[in-house]
Amino acid sequence: MKYNYKQIEKILKINFNNKKLLIRSLIHKSFDKNENNEKLEFLGDRVIGLVISEKLLALYPDEKEGIIDKKFANLVNKKTCAKVAHQLNLKKFIKTGNSYKNLKSSDEKILSDGCEALIGAIYLDQGFAISEKFILKNWNNFIKKSNIIEIDSKTKLQEYSLKKYKRLPLYTTFKQTGPRHNPIFKIQVQIPKSKKYIGYGKSKKTAQQNAASQLIKNLNIN
């Protein structure tokens, strides 16, 4: 597989010692079911979590844990990781199978996973200090906005249901559809005295968020 190392390394401002790690981080499982970025994604997710949590504790030493946890969730979720991937123009470099021949900006999960995998590769190749510097630089604008808490739909619905009914929302997962490398999940949510609302997504978490968003919107929950 030919790869333009100089172009991607120029964007990252990092010269990899092990080019194979860089390649692996940008290979989606639809391109190669054996040699792909899934394990690096797993590692990168943990590295991001450590760096961001440490930064938040330093920025907000007097803040309650619950508030810091919400800030953390907004900074490490798939949506934010996908935004970082866009900043780095990763969609140009991620290798996908025929079903993703033209990777769209809407393929949030693939871009997010690629971003996490890339950071996993940076950690293995360059160590923690360089990884930390890279993460803080690319998350800088999002961290600056962390004083504004954006509560996700699932959390908002959960808080509303617990306060009003002392019960958690009930989520029901239906059978996923689509190919294994590109599944679509269908999830239903309901709280006491509400109708059932359906959400779809390429992951269970996304489908749950979309279902919760539908319920919140229809009940005018603020």
C-alpha cells in the first residue's frame, strides 16, 4: 500500500519512527479485517481520556466532580473527536473498503475512531509527552469552551426522568441492520407517561442519543 508519509506527517508535525504504526492507525476494518486500527483506537481513547481529565482537574480545581465529568464527556465524545479529525483532514488519509469508497464528512464514527487510533499510534511511537502536547493543541478550542456545559440528550432525559418520576428512561434495542462493518442500530426510549420514541445510529450510543433527543423535543424538555 503506497502512502504519502510526508503529507500526513507535515499536517501532524510529527515524524514517525515506525511508519507501520501510522499506516495501521488509518486503516478502517472495512479495508482490512485483520490489519486495522481497532486496537490503536482502544489505546488512543484511553490516552485522550487521561490527558483531558488531567487538564480539566488543573483548570477547575474547585469544581464538583459531577460538573467536571460532564465537561469531560463533551470533550472526549465521538462528535468532538470527529471535529478534530476534520481539522487534521484525516478523511483524506483513512483507508476504507468499497462500501466507504467516498468517505463522507457525515461518517462521524469512522473519523472519530481514526482520530483515536492516530493518537494511540503517536503514543506508542513518540511517548506520552508528545501525545499530550498533540492532544492539548488539537483540543485547545474545545477546552476553552469547556466552561460552557452542553448536556447531551441522554443525560438531560435521565435527569428529567429521575427528578420527575424517580425512574430511569427505558431503552430497548432492536436487531441491528446493514452489513457488519456498517451497522445501523434502532433503539426505542420511553419514560413514565410518555410515548415511545425511536432513534437510529451507527452505534448504540448514537441511536440512544437520537432517541432521547426525539423524546426531549416532543415533550419540550429544557
